[in-house]
Amino acid sequence: MASCSNVKGKKSWPEVVGTSSQAAATIIERQNENVEAVVVEEGSSVSTDVRCDRVRIFVDDNNIVKEVPKVG
């Protein structure tokens, strides 16, 4: 499995769990300009590829972050 250990900047955002996806995306992209935040509805199918320029934000039906977003 590929690793993103060589990525510069912050790699995990536990502080955004419980916030809105919009707020989380803004925080993530401000704190690490090397990544793009992508909002995904909880339970959706996603690819298994590891991309070190992507952070998935898993949200519930109310658009609230449910898992710690991280690079990969």
C-alpha cells in the first residue's frame, strides 16, 4: 500500500469532526495548500487509490463531518 509520509504540511484534521463540510474544507485547504478537500457522503463508494494531494471529508445527511479527514 502506498504511503503519504513524504507529504509536506499537516496530514490529519481531528479538530474538524462535528463541523460542517464547508468549514472543514476551508480549514484543511488553508492549513495544507498541497491538498484538495473532497466531500463524500458517509457510506458512499470511493476508489481505493491513495492520492497524497487529496483529503476526503466524510459527512452525514446533515453535512456534518463524521470521521477524521486525512491525506490519502
